[in-house]
Amino acid sequence: MTVRHTKKNPAATGYSFPPEWARHRATWFSWPRPEGISFPDKYHTVPENLARIIRQIAPRERVEINVPNGNYEHIVREQLASYDCPLKNVHFHFIKTNESWCRDHGPAFVLKKRGSKKRAAVVDWGFNAWGGKYPPFDDDDAVPTRVAEELKLPVFYPGIVMEGGAVDFNGAGTILTTTSCLLNKNRNPHLSKAQIEQCLKDFYGQSQVLWLGEGIAGDDTDGHVDDLARFISPRTIVTAVEDDPKDENYQVLRDNLARLKRLRDLNGKPFEIVELPMPGVLIEDGQRLPATYVNFYFVNGALLVPTYRHDANDRRALEILQAHLPRREVIGIDCVELIWGLGAIHCLTQQQPAW
């Protein structure tokens, strides 16, 4: 039975959202359905790609997978086994979803300390399929509360639309997001920028919100920050930069780089900015795909980075990230098939912090 918090928010009760690099208990996935809209004519390529990701996570932490029923569990087990993915640390939950993007519809876990122990709760943000673009989305919208019920955790309900890929955290009170997404009128047209900022601070337990501008070409989320710029430490931000002035991402990413250089942490200090290349242009059926190395995902002891068969830039991106994260194993995973669904590793995953 979940506990519904209606009067107090997570910040007021001592909860906060940990940074992604904090210790995980598990990683959550929502397994894609063949009848879903995310991978038109390419669903058959997706299970192998997911297996490659899960194969790196399962030895390091639990893997929790949402599937509609026992038949799906059987099918997914067979798919993972056929691609040599270990199943020992993989667990299934009969939770229906519309699509596979667990970063956006999954539970946001917040923690608070009580003595020497930590307590967890779930924030259930509203979900409307990136501004109502891809109905139906009712099953996706229900996922956080369903997960909380299974884990017997209390739930907070902000009452506004928000996606996990729209925000990033430095673990020291700062949220990074974009105006093009969270201020888009297809999310919360009744709220001002100040009201959205306050809601983010209240329900993620943070102290400030910093804003970037537009998203990259091909991104149907209206500009999620997890394709643009991410924290890898409290004071270090990795950002994508395009070197080709003729590329449509060139000016957008230059503008965001300039914004990043003006941002300050809660102590008034500038962040260290680390530039990553873009992987080159990926086009499928005439559509520009939102390929970026910034859609990486932290797991215990490692960083999983999407790669796109651009040998020089793939290698350069991995080397840059490894140099800045010497205590983690930086692992590249081919995501050329996944990006046809307009997302990569970070979009598919949702971390459950340890408590």
C-alpha cells in the first residue's frame, strides 16, 4: 500500500534526488513491445542491442524489467539468453508500458537519511508522451506508482508533467535543464518559469535550476538535456560540440556551450566544461537521428556510452570520458539500431539508488 503525500513535498520532508553516479541498487527497463511505435520496421534489431546493454549492467547491479505478463517474461528471457546475456541478476515485473523509454516514464527515486540509514520514496511526475505526440500513454504514466507499490514505497505527486531525460543533477543542489523542453506549452502551459523551477526544487530536493537553450536536430522530446550536457561530478559538465559549421547542430551547440560557461554553482564558481564531439550525421529513411555521446549512463563502477560506428569520433569520445573518470570503466556500446527509436542508453534506463 503506497502512502500519498499531498501537503508536503520531498524537500520539506528531507528527501533529495541523488546524482546518477551514486551507488545503485538496480537499473530499471521497460521492455519494448513489437506493436509499439518506437522502432518501426526495426523491432527485430532491438532485443540484441538491449541485451548488450544489460550484459554490462547485470554483473554490477540488479536489472529490473517491466513486461506486461508472464508470456512476455518468457519471451524476453529467451531473447536475452540467445544473446549470451546472464539472467542471474535480472528480475521481471508485470507492469504494462506503452513504450520503452523508462528514463522518462519511470520512477524518480528520492532518498533521505534517518540516523545511519536511508529511506526511499518515489516521485510520480505526470507523463504525456513528450507533449502529447504519441498517444496512448496511460500505461507509461502509471509506471512510477506501480513500481512504488511493488517496492512498498511512499509516493509524491507533483501534479505537473516532467520527464527524466529533461533534467540532470550534480549531487550538490543543482538541476540542469532546457528552456525548449520544460517551458514548452505542450507540457505545463499554466505554469510560469518560476513556478516550474520551484516545483523542480521542491520535488527533487534541490536548491537551484540552471537553464540551457535548444536541443539537437532529430530530438522529438523538444530538447532533452540528456542529449546536450550532463554532469559527471558536482563541478564538471560534459557537453556536445559540433565542429562542422555547415551542420544544423553547430550553432545550437555553440549557443549552449556559451550558456554553460556563464553558469555558476551554489558557491558562485564556474563549472569545468568538458567538450565531446558529435558522432557525425546519422540519417534513416530521410530522417536526421539525434545521435550523441552525451546519452551515457552511469552504473556501479562503469559508464556506458552509446557509439555510432564513427570510428574516430567514437574513440575520441570514449578517451575523453575515460580521462575524466579514471576510477570507472568507460564502455562503448553500439547504438545505431537503438537510435532509430530516437533514444539511446540513458533514455532506456532509470537508476534505483542504494539504500
